[in-house]
Amino acid sequence: MSHSNRDLLRRFFVLGYDDLRARLTRRLGSAELANDVRHDTWLRLDRAAPSGELRSPKSYLIQRPSMPRCRAGEARSAW
């Protein structure tokens, strides 16, 4: 785990908090789900940051952490 990647992602998370919220709300279609995903994202940054070169921290924060929640939401909506 790379501490520099973790620090970089945390910095992007904090500085882009409002933008992240807006993008996730649009992507997920729910402000409540976007809040849950943001919270999960912050917790995941503590557990595992990507190793190697991180080319786009913003994309990583938007795409990676929200995927499990999106799939879970799709499964719930199928019921």
C-alpha cells in the first residue's frame, strides 16, 4: 500500500468533497446513496490505497468505490 497514494486520494476527497457528492448523486440517482458511498470511500482509503502510479485520483474516487454500491443498488431495485 502506498502512503503517498493514500494521502493524494485523501487530499482530493477533502478538496473535492462537494463535487464528489454532486457527481455521485447524479450517477447513483440518490443523494442518500451518494452519502453512503462517500462514507464508504473514506473508510476504504484507510484500508487500501492503490499501489503503483495513480494517474487520475478524481476518477479513482468516482469509479472504484461506488461500484459495489451500484451493483447492490441494482440488485435491490430488481426486487
